[in-house]
Amino acid sequence: MEYPVGQVARLAGVTVRTLHHYDEIGLLSPSGRTSAGYRRYDDSDLDRLQQILFYRELGFPLEEVAAIIDDPSSNPTEHLRRQHELLTGRISRLREMVAAIEFAMEAKSVGIQLTPEERFEVFGDFNPDDYAAEAEERWGGTDAYRESARRTGRYSREDWLRNKAENAEWGERFVALMDSGAPADGPQAMALAEEHRQLITRWFYECSYEIHTGLADMYVADPRFTAFYENIKPGMTAYLSEAIHANAITNA
């Protein structure tokens, strides 16, 4: 069967102008034309368009899309395998984003029970409100977000100071372990990583090993969290991330 450009645009959810552009740059040229010069697409053209739109959805620029699809060493099975890998990777990254909630989620309800003076006493120059909107937008629909908001919404000044003291005491022991030269994947570091996970569970939400490793990856990837741990001790971010991963592998 042959399809006019308008029908193809509707089927694919793109504009006619987009199809014209793909034709002009040689990415998708229709297999036929009418006597009047109008474009006609066949089933093989639609298959190629599907491939193009898939890679575009994943963020590939048009030049790379053309190189991938026109690679003479690839075939339909290879395209499916590549798509499976890319989608699996995207799903994994999305799960990590959902898991990345330790600090940002705290911001939503952190100030409900605190006066400005108390907030400064607890958090210093850190302003949880700077993260509240982002936290709600990214994780507002998750069970962990709702649980954290439910708990922290009831915390008093004394609760937050106790949380701060527990984290500070844990941090001192973690820095001492780093200074001792103990390996990040050793039993002592893994034990402190487990304490870190339990602190999150006790104060905010049920932190599974999967969530914990997602947080570990975020600490390294997000400059804001990297700076938090690096301000405690240079090199702490990578060390903590490795310890968390080692602990998860051992216990999950």
C-alpha cells in the first residue's frame, strides 16, 4: 500500500513539515511520487519512520539517527536488540531518579513545625524550600515521597536536632574510617553504609537496597549532593557510593 504524506503524518503523530524536512535531508525519502509530484510512502518507509521516531524519542540527533539506521552491518534484529538495551537503560535511569529522594524529599514539609530561627538552627544556610518544588515535581507520586512528607510534617525542632546529631555522629565515624585507610568495599565501610540506609529508613521512608544504590549514584552524579559530602571530607562522595554498592551486593 501507498500512503500520502498527510496520512503518514497523522499515523506517526508528526507534522507534514517534519516529513518534508526528513525528505530534504535524505533521512526518509518516500519510495514513490504521483504524476503530480506528491509524495507516496509504502510500508518499508513507515518501518523506517518508526525507527527514526524511536531514536529521536531517546534524544539522538538526526545525524546519528541516519548513521545508526543506515549502518550496513545492522539488521532488523540488531535494531530490536539496540532498542531493548536503550529502553532498559532509560527505565533504569528513571528508577534511579525515583529513588533519589533522601534530601530533596525532606524539603516538602520540613518547615511546617519550625520558625525561621529554628530552621536556621537546624539547617544553617541550607534552605529546604529551594528543593521543595523540584522534589514534588519529580517524586510527588511515589509512596516514599508521601511517607517522607507524612513523617517530616510532624517533626518538631527537637526531632530535627536529634536527626542532625545522629547524622553528624555517623559522619564523624565515617570520616574516621576513611582516615584509617580502610577500603570502601570492606566490612567496616559496609557496616557504616548499612547504618546510613537505616538512618534514612528510621527518619524518612523505607529505604530498600535498590533505593539506597540509586541514592549512591545520585550523590556522584548530582553536583549539589557531591558538594554536600565533599564539604565534610574530600573524597567522601565516591567512598560512600562504593560502600553503599558493596553493602547492597552483599545483603540484597
